[in-house]
Amino acid sequence: LLGYLLFARLSGSKLAGFISGVAFSFIPYHYWHLPRMHLSCLEFILLAVLGYFYLIDKRSARAGIVFGLSLVPLFYQSPNYLFYLSFFFLFHIVYMAIFHRQIISRGWIKGIFIARL
């Protein structure tokens, strides 16, 4: 479900989201390494990215709380993935600062700081 929601949002197509979500969910690598603890949290990465894009769309304190709460299960399950995901967030924020300055608003920055708590 999270794969569908994220990929449909990124592609703008529900069909592409469905196909990508199914492909992500049933990739053989997930099942071959299922006993490994860190692979059981791959869906939490998608949840955190969805929370991040929700923060970008809404730019409010409530969206910051949602984003922060979406990071909690990922941190609990695999702090390493949260560390790697922070690089994605950092690079995306730099990209937005260079090419899409209008997205970075006071509400968005406030939401980021609330999510950090």
C-alpha cells in the first residue's frame, strides 16, 4: 500500500503506482533475506518519504508532526536506514533551495524543526 501511494504520487499515474507498488512489494530480494531484521523495515522507508512529501505539500506544523512520527518506526527498526535517508532529505533540501525556493517557507521550516523533536 505504501509503495502504491508513494509511486502514484511521484509518477502522477495510479496505474504506474500500482505496478511499481506490486514490483516493490514482491521483489525476490525481500523474501530471500526475510530473516534479516533490517530488511523487515523497508516499508518504513516509504512511510518516511511519504511523510516528507506530505510536509512539502502542506508546509505546516501538523505536517511536521506527521513527518516526525513517520520517522519513529524507522528509527526503532533500523537506525542505519534513517541515517542513509537523512542524506536523501539533505540533498533534496539543497535541490529545493537552489531550484524551488518558493517551496521553502516559514511553515515548512517550522515543520522540519518540529519533526526533529
